[in-house]
Amino acid sequence: MRKTAVITLAAASITLAGCAGFDNTSVKRTGVGAGVGAASGAIIGAMTGSAGTGAAVGAVVGATGGYLYDQVSKDQGGK
């Protein structure tokens, strides 16, 4: 379990480190996605006995979703 959490957190760190060139909207959308994902993952993880791992996985999935949403919005002419 610990190994999975460490790997997930490392992947999240690498993903978020790539955000340095983002504009404000991208950072906000990615951050909100990470926060919502972490909260959701912690809740689901708590039900299965591993809230920390659930939060870490949720944060990575949420950040990815927020980033993808941002890119699609920009491609469609939005901000």
C-alpha cells in the first residue's frame, strides 16, 4: 500500500511540475480538479480502508481531468 501511495505522489509531483508554463485559468482548473479528486478519492478510499492512497490517486486523476478540460475549452475558443 505504501509503495502505491509513494508512486502515485511521485507521479502527481511530476505532473504538477509540468504546470509551470500554465496561464492562470489552466492552473485554477488543474488545481480544482486535483482538489475535488483528492476529496473524492479520500472518501472512497476510507470506505475501502485506504483513505491516503485514495486521495493520492484521486488527486492525480482530478488534476488530469482538470487539465484536459482546460485544453478542450481552449481548443473550442473558450478561455
